[in-house]
Amino acid sequence: MPKEDNKDLSLKLRFRRILFSQGYWCPIEVELSQYESYGKTVKRFSLTDLDVLGIRYDHLFTRLVVVADCKSGKNISDISRLFWIKGVSEYFGADQSYYIHNIVGEHARGIAPKLGLRILDETALLTLENDLRITEHHFPWNDLAIHQSISNLWGIDLPDGSKPDQQQLTFKKVYSYLSYSYWYINQHRNLLSCIEHFRELAPLLDVNNPRHILLSYIGLERFVHSLLEAIAYVFSQGSRNIPSDARKYIYGGNLELKEKEQFFNLLRSLTRSNEHLDPAYLPEITELIGRMIHNPDGASDVLRHVSAVYLWCVQLKNESLVPLDGNKENTAALVLARDAANTFCKASGLPHALFERLSKL
């Protein structure tokens, strides 16, 4: 959530609104990183960023990922950007990629289909907005002022030249995880990792601080996304034994789980301690996974509902949530969003009041 002026931002927000209307959860400006060991430390190197990322799950928990590269400048090589977005989409594992530029040359249009890419110029983008009746959509994802007000709440606020204290460093660690590490580490690790990051932060959060509320909602989004990734794995196993399959996913597979269990058995025998591999909250996580699997209509749309609640009810202070698609309200998705928030709070120790607006819907 960068705070600097961004000449491409309008295009990003417009395409984000399009994807949201089609059922996607849509983070923007997702930075991709690489981590390398340097002596006793690990350093992060920025690779590039995804201007728009769209993720949705169908009722069979099949994931569909869309990425977009948005450019508004005049001195842009369309051909170079097409090959760039092709490489980035393959690296990230996207199913469909878009190149969005105000004006696109004919030579680029000829190459795009060969690369499996889609192109939108300003005329095509406007036509798409009209065809999908985007202007009738309640959620102002394209509003620059609203976006900026949210962006201003992201990150620790330090005067120039000052160093963060220990409390601010704790916040910085969580911001870094949500912004960078989350998109780098193996996805199966994120479910417990997200919880543990917020367990460390929980005592420092103020339920009346807008920065802390935003941080908590972003954490909830990552938690729900991690749940859906776990559900996709469990569903692929036939959902015969949900707790067992969920454990296999969380620990990286059968062999990895067996190794970890053997290590904890050895640890207990050597130290006579009562340490257990599974955290105490794991049964609640697997129970929630089971309920979501058996409620696919709601579970597949929980991510959008969490982000919509923050925008519509927290940021814009509306008392109720309008239907996300303008017609029928998805009550099951809203109930599961509340359940996910409750489980996230119980597991991480976050104050439930951080999600007060969600709990009242």
C-alpha cells in the first residue's frame, strides 16, 4: 500500500473494481521478493510487483488467479511489457494475465494471443466497464481519495531520521510479513505463520486505533486466503478425514508431518517435557475448515466479504453491508466471515473488538 503518487493508480483501481465485480479478491501492488542468507542474517530483495492481483475460488474450491500490468505513460514499449507480464505470470502461477495501457499498438495486439495474454486499451476498458455496468456497483474501489486515506493508515509512522523502538519493530515485522514474506514462503506455512505473527502483536493493538484496525483486517484477509488454500488441498483428498488431511497440508505433507512428529517424540523423551507439535487452537482451525467445505457457496466468497466489510462499513462507516453483486445478499459468506474473525482472534489472542463492525452485521 504505497503512499507515493502513482500515475498508473487510476488504471489499477478501475481494473480492481472490474475483478471484484466478477467475484475476485483483489490486492493491488503486490510486491514479489527473494530472500537470501548473508552470514547470520537474511536479507530481502525486491523482484517486481503485480499491479493488480485477483484471486477467486469456485464452489469446488478451484482457485483462479488473474494478474494485470497497468501502464499509462506514453514512452512505454508494449512488446517489452507483454513479455514481462508473461514471465511474471508464469513465475507467480497466474491463470490469466492482462496488459492494460491507454493506447496499444497493432504489433502488440498480434503478439498478445501467442503469449496467452489479454490486452485492454482505454476504449476497451471503458467498454468493459459499461458492459459489466460497473458504474452501478456500490463499492468505490476506484475512488482515489478513499484509496489514499486507507493507504495513509498502512505502516508505522516515524519522523524522518528517527529509529523505531522495540514496539514499532514488532509492528514492522508484521507489516513486512503481510506485504512481502506472505507472498514468498510456501503457502501451506502461512496458516500458522499468520496466526503466530499476530499472537506476538496482539498485546500492542488498540481497538480504537484506525491503523490497528486496518492491520487486523488485512491479517484476517491473509488468514482466510490461507484457509481456502488448505481447503483446496483437503477437498482434493476427497474430504474423507478433514482434520487429518488439514494437518498433512499445514505441515507440508505426509513425510514432513511424520518427521515433525518423530522430532517432538524425541524431544519429549529427552527433556521429559510435555511439548506437542499441534498448537492448542488447531482443532478450531480444522473445525472451521470442515464447516467451510460443507458450505461452498458462502466459503468461496468469504475473502471478498472481508475486504468489502472493511471498505464499506469500517472505512465509509455504513451500518449495513449492501449485497456485493447488487442483487442477493450472500448470508452464508457473511456468517463464515464472522466465524473466521472469531477463530482468528481466539487463535492469535487479538481483541474481538477489532472486528466489531463485522460482528454486528
